Amino acid sequence: MAEELVDVRNLGMKYQSPNGEIDAVRDVSFTVNKGEFVSLVGPSGCGKSTILSIISGLLKPTSGSVRIGGEWVRGTSRKVGYMLQKDHLFDWRTIYQNVLLGLEVRGTLNRESRERVLGLLKTYGLYDFKDKYPNQLSGGMRQRAALIRTLAVNPDILLLDEAFSALDYQMRIAVTDDIYGIIKSEQKTVILVTHDISESISMSDRVIVLSKRPATVTAIHDIKFNLEKRTPLACREAQEFPGYFNTIWKELDVHV
Amino acid sequence: MSDKQEPALSRERAEYLRKVKIRKYSIFATRILILVAVFAVWEITANLKLVDPFITSQPSRIIRTLVNLYREGDLFRHIGVTCLETVAGFLMGTILGTGIAILLWWSDFISRVLEPYLVVLNSLPKIALGPIFIIWIGPGPSAIIVMALAISLIVTILEVLNGFLSADPEKIRLVQTFGANRLQVFTKVVLPANISSVINALKINVGLSWVGVIVGEFLVSRAGLGYLIVYGGQVFQLDLVMTSVIILAVAAALMYQGVVWIEKKLTKNRQIYGQL
Ligand SMILES: Nc1ncnc2c1ncn2[C@@H]1O[C@H](COP(=O)(O)OP(=O)(O)OP(=O)(O)O)[C@@H](O)[C@H]1O
Ligand SMILES: [Mg+2]
């Protein structure tokens, strides 16, 4: 039986501001097993990022709770790596200095962790660029550097918030494949947030469909492909793909 | 990427580079020419009594004044006093201003509370405070330095704070995802992202410190370039006034170049604050 790693229970979030109250998330529950790749899909502005922020511990929910590996989430957890929409590499740091950022902040920068990071840079083809500055790298390489920065702190769970949407379409398909490969070989548990249905189907073991704001869970789909070696690109070509796409498309109920 | 292995320049490229060079030199030459022309016209019209050298002074008299000041051993004393006061005011304004900006960035509450006071102090002509400083501190270099500080401090605070507040919130969020505390947010993101606004504040400060020091010297001093100017005016010795103004211009320009040099060092050597 699969081991349950993340347990999101009856999550609710109401933002308060002088102009009023925004009901962003209402009664959202789901679980994620170890090693699983789960996507949250929903219309824009429905509260996806809010859910991720709560799981990461950056944001406190107004109701409900999150447990990771059985522990209640209070503040940011060392088990969680969060990748934001843009790479946010610091242009005053070299690539190497950039990927060490998380270790510096957590105070776990030592010879061993440096070795690990150098290993990651080697494995994923950035070693030769480690002394370059971010503006000397292509968009895809920057994204990879951002992922390595997240992996450097060795999290069990990766939270990806529209991690590819800043890239143009061609690049995005390629980077998705690239990053997917890295995540799988590092055997991470992933929660990906996106409003791109194809992206969610092509990468995930499970897709959680969210309603318009306030976000509630509309449906949960197990995604299975009959493929020898699963890659996002191969999934997009697979015969099961259109079926999943149509179902989720209808559930999202997009009106123009 | 190195220039060494570059293939032979195309003819068009060489032509273009030649033009760029010629333009650069002609701009430089014209600048020198203007300077020489102004001094020449000044000297000649004064010699021909087209203008009254008693009122306008003239370059040869300025040189004579310089030499006299030097002979009497006063030249470097006056320059030294003024420069020292300016550097002191400048350093204090920069350090104190940046420090207070950090405090205000740290606490949104304090920043909100102090906002109206800063606005009022910023619009107040600080020169009006001169007599107060003199009475409180006593006439002398300290009062002059405080004057320079008063003029540059508020501007520094506002300039640097604005830079700090404009730090990308998403970058701040990024370090927070690693569990960064407020100090780490500051040292890892806010400060290195804003080295340039701190340096801009430095540049503004150089000019303001000179203003403060000269005003201060007008009011109280027994030495310094500001004193020479006031004294020269009182005894109607325009040679002394003009000489002092020209020394002042050179000194101020040199100090500004110093800051530009620091800026170049810092931005060239990004490693330095990459380590922060
Ligand atoms: N700090 C905040 N204060 C007040 N309202 C907020 C805050 N953050 C988000 N919201 C509101 O909550 C709602 C959900 O925001 P959220 O960013 O979670 O949506 P999303 O699904 O990630 O959107 P997108 O597709 O644009 O990324 C939005 O209407 C947003 O305006
Ligand atoms: Mg979002």
C-alpha cells in the first residue's frame, strides 16, 4: 500500500483586506502519496497558489489543516521545496552561488552539501556554467538552475507553482520533459499547480480539478498511460490523452 | 568571447570604429577648447579694460592669488579644513542615513509613524537651522559638520528606503520558502538588489555635503573655502572669491569622481556582494 505523505484536510482560506474579504479556498481535502506526481488544475484566480502557499507553510489557513509525514505544518518545513512561477535567479550571484542560496539560508552549507550541489550541477548539465551569471543562460537552463536550487536543500516534496508558464510554448514543452526527467530520477513527490490541462495530464499520476473561486475540489482523476517509458511528450501523443483532456475540459467549465 | 581570437575586422567595421573614435576625440577636444576660450576671453577683456578686473577678477590674478595663498602657507590649510568637514559630513550622512533607512524598512510601523515628520523635515530648508546648530554646538567645525549632515541625512534616508522597498516581493518570497528570517531577507535580497540605490544616494550626498559645509562656513568659520569666499566678499577682493570658487569646483569634482570610482569597483566585482 502506498505511503501517505501529504494530507490536506478541509482547507479554507479567507483573505482579509481593508476593501473586504476574499473567499479564496473552501473545504479542500486531498492526500498525496510518497513518490506521486499530483496536479492541481483550476481556472485562473481560483486559489491554486493559495493552496500551495498553505502547504509550504508560508501562509496560515483560516480553517482546516495540512499534515506532512504526519506532522502538522506550522511555518516553512525543511521537507518542502517550493518552486515559483519565475526562476528568480539573482543576477548578482553566479549560478553556483544561486543554487547554494537555500543551503545558506538554512545554515546547512558545508563541504558535504556543496559536494551534493556540485554533483547535481554535473548530472544535470550545468557544471560548466556554474560560474556564469544568470543573464548568460538560456531560459531552459535558468529553469533547470532554479530546480537545482530547490533540490539542493534535498526536500522530500516539491511544490511547483506554474513553474513553466514564464517560458514560451516550444521551450515549455522541452523544459517540461527535462524537469520531469530530473524529478523522476530524484524520486521526489510533487504537487504541481497549473491552469494548463495538457501539462497536468502529461506529467501527473493524478489530477485534481478545482472549481472557480472559492476553490473546491470538483473531481479527482487517476491518470494512466500504457507506455513503456513515460515522458510528458510521449503522453501528449498517447491515445488516452484526448479522453482525459475532454473530461477535464468539461469539468473546468470554461466560459468565454 | 575573448577579443584575441576575433577574426580580421571587416572594412565596414573598421570604418565604423574609426568614426566612433574620431567622435570621441572631437568631443573631448571641444570641451578643452571651450575651457581655454572662456579663460582667454576673460583674461583679454580684463586686460583691455573692457570689463573691470576689480569686479570680475581675471585668470592671471587668480593664479597670483593662488601663489600668494600658497606662500603664506594658507592654501592647503583652507582646502584641508573644508574637505575634512565635507568628508565627515558625507560619511556621517551616508552611514546614519542608511542605518535609519534599514530601521524604517525593518519596521513598517515605525516607518508609518515617522512618515509625516520625514516629509516636513525634507521640505524644510535646512539652512534655516544653521543659527540653532551654532547656538547649541558652538561656532566651529562641529556645527559645520552637523549642518552638512542635516542637509544630506533626510534625502539619504528617503532615497535608500525607497530602494529597499522596491525590492522584488517575489524574490523575497523565494528566500522565505527556504525559511529565511527578516535579517536574511535583508542581507540576501534587499541589500544586494539595492547596492545601486545606495550608491545613488552617495552621489547625491557628495553634492549636498558641499552645500552644507559651505553654508556652515559662511555662518561661523575662521577657516576654509567658504570662509575665504565670505571674507573676500566682505573686503571686496573678488580675486580671492573667484580663486576659492575655482578650487571648490575642482575639489567637488574630484570627490564625485571618487564615488564614481567606488561604484565601478563595486559593480565590476559583483562577486563581492554575491557573497553576502
Ligand atoms: N495576499 C492576498 N490578499 C488578498 N487577496 C489575495 C491575496 N492573494 C491572493 N488573493 C486573492 O485570492 C484569490 C486566489 O488567488 P491565488 O493566487 O491563489 O489564485 P490562483 O489560482 O493561483 O491564480 P492564478 O491562476 O492567477 O495564478 C484571487 O482572487 C486573489 O486576488
Ligand atoms: Mg497562481
